[in-house]
Amino acid sequence: MKIIKLTLLLLIFVSCNKDNKDLTESLKDTKTLIQGHIKNYKNSDEQKQVTLYFNNEILQQQSFKIDIDSLGNFKTEIDLPFQQDVNIYYKGWLTFIVKPSDSISFSIDGSRNKSKDIFESLVLNGDSKRINKSLHKFIKNDTLLNNYYDDFSKLEPNTFLNYHDSIFTKRNEYITKFISKNSDIDAGLKNYLKAEKDITPIEKILEFPMYFEMYNREKSKSIEYPDSFFASLKNLPKIDYKIMVNGNVSGFGNHLLFYYYKKLDKQSGKFDKANRDSLIVKTISNDFKDNTVVAQLAINDRIKSDLAAMNLDFAESQEAQLQLLYGKSHLGKAIFKNIEDTKKAIENPPVPKDVQLLAFDSKNPEDFLQEIINNANGKIIYIDNWGPWCAPCRSEFKTATPKLKERFGDKIEYVYICHLSEEKPWKSSIAKYGLSGKHYIVTKEQTEKMRQSFKINGYPTYNIIDVNGNMLHAGFEYRPSLPNTIEILDKLVN
């Protein structure tokens, strides 16, 4: 199941080919209604929210939480750019296919605690009832991938393909039979299943080297994957924008891009960043010149990652090649619109009034921590060591950091230290997330000298300091979204 993430952006996303026009035909600026009821819901239940996940117009994963009222009801409206699968989590996962301006209404039994049991208690209503009844009929018997990753730690490259093929041969047979037995299913579901059949098996092959490296770090350094390992890429069926109804295509783009960077690095060795980026775009565009949407998905993954980090280096340096790749496609229009919006945000960041952009008085970075303590006026200090390029850092800023501040207010001194970044993405990220508090940006050399005193082993790293200036905790595990962080700060404040 996808691990997914927030911030809603609206752009009408239509197909670039005339045979794709039904993807978002005749869309207007309308809202999609998501509402549900949890039977047997109790106010004492620990989970008081459901979490909603979907993609924006450039396939950035969005997530936000919806409060459950005392009667077990929840409701929200979202801007969907195109028909897609929307995932909802409450004690288990539920997947729905929804069109822009449609509604989905459902109920589940909150007394059940397992995903399977919650799924079986599901009752559907709303505009998307028919397509989702068919989808859930497919999901109910789609069990072949349930334990797919269980043996990954034991697999070698030479045994993986047989393992993979033994599962996906059967799964693709199931998908084919399901479609043939249900000839009246909605076109959107057919496109969803096409992605499951044509894209998912190849995505799983592309991701294997990442897992092998995770489980066999030293051994993976000497492993060479022959071209035959990825032979299925050459047989990839031609795809169009209709398959974006299936959110897994975003992951496929990510893994395909990773594969090409790895391949390029091994073939070409060390070369400067600009040439490397240019060669990536040219190589992928050429290899998929007859399957353009595949190339667009891969390069889109790089663009959206950079935009999230308020970084335009890639987009600006490769502008000519990107124009050739995307042309006047609707994905291209969405991308270039986001690039322009990001450019404006970087040049004129609306930094909130309660943000203090500071510089350290100390010349020695080893004294920075003591300077922060001296200027805290005896408050508890919560330090966030971050960078605009750091996805986990940004993820915390979306909902967890605001909730932390809402809970503790001015009882805590919030300090943000930006590492390994330029000034423009630093300021524009502060503005984007409305990060009230004291902000510093440090150089790479200063970061190296700060590592020991701030106990920085990666990003983000958080420091919790009591009113006496004692550092009590330091590490990634004290991020705002975790319950133990709230418990620690609660005890200190009280």
C-alpha cells in the first residue's frame, strides 16, 4: 500500500491525445465529496481522524486528516485534477476510484480492527458506487501480492526473477479473467486494471535493486545487473494518460528514474551535475520515443521532487529538452505552470511576520548551541535541523509542526537551523510552510563543526533542551508527529 503525503493544488489535467479525452472530459472547477460514517464509533477510540491520500495534477502525493465527530461521521471536499484512486485509512486501508465533482459515501464498522474485517463491513453509496463495487470485487480476490515482500531479505538477483514471474504470471491471468467475466465494468476501472497488469510487474523489478541494497549493503556494491534483468522494459506496452487513474504509476516513474541514474553513473562515471541531468533527459526521451508518456512520468518524478524542495536548477537548466519532451501535453502544462508558480514564490517569498531570520553572533560554530540557549529567555527549546531538499523534514512541516505549536504555544522556543541549502530555497520554504520561530541558515563548513554539539547524524535531527540548558534528547525520533515527542514536551512544560 502506498505511503502517502499534503497540500492541495488545482489544475485541470486532461489527456494530450484525442483518444485520451475521456480522462477528464468537460471538467469544471468543482469539488469532489468524500464522506463516511463509522458504526459503533466511541469517543474513547484512540483514532479520532481518518487520513485521506490522493495525487495532485503533477502526481505529487497529497495527504490530510479529517476529524471524526462524536457520532462517527466525517466529511470533506477535495480538488481532484483527474479520475484516480483515493485511499482512506482508518484502522485499515480502503481504496476508491473517484472522478472530479463525483461523491463517494460509505460506512464501515469501527468495532473491527483488522483491514480485512473493516473491508468486509464496507457499505457503499454515492455517484461512484457502481465502479467501486466492481473495484472491491476485484480487490477481495486479489491476494497474490499479500505476502510478496516476506522473502525479500533472502532473495538474490539470480533467484528474484523466477520468484517475481511465478507470482505475476498468475496475477495477470487473474486480471485478464476478471475483465473478461465482467465485460460491463467502467472504463476507469479497466484503465486501473491495465496499469496493474502492464505497469506494476515492471515497477516491482525496477525496485528490487533498492531492496537488495537495503538487506545486503556490502554485497550490493559488487553486484552487476545485466540488461536481461530489466528486459521487460523493452516490452512495455504503449501507455497513455488514462492509466493515471491508478496512483501506482507515480511510483513507477520514480523507480524508472532511479534505474536510469544508476545505469548512467556506472556507464559514465563521474561528471558534473548539469551534464548528468542533460544526459538523463536525452537518454530516457530517446529510449521511450515511441512511448512518450513513460518518459514523461520518469522525468516528472525529478521535477516534482525539486519543486517540493523549492529548487529550480533542473527545470531551468533542462528547459529546452523539457519543452521537447512534454510539448503541449496537459501534464506538461501542469508542470510548467507549477514551475512558474514556484519561481514566483522563490523570488518573492511572503515570509510571515512571526518569523525571525537571524544570524549567529558567534564566529565559532561549536558555540552556536550555547548562543541559542542564552537567547531562549529560560524557555524549553525545540531545535529542528532541516533542509529544503529533505522530504521527511518537509513532511513534518505540513501538519505535525503546526499541531505541535498549537498545543504548546509560546511555552516553547522553536528554533530552525537550515543545513546544506542556498538562501532562496531556505526563505521560500519558510514562507511556504509558515514556519513561525527563530531561523538560521549555516554553511556546509559550519554544519561539519556543529555535528558533535547538536548530535547530527542525518536529517531531520531534533534537539530538546530543558529550561536549565540541558540537552535531554537528540535524534530523528523526536519529530513533531511522534507521540513520544508530545509526551516529553508535556512533562517539561508541566
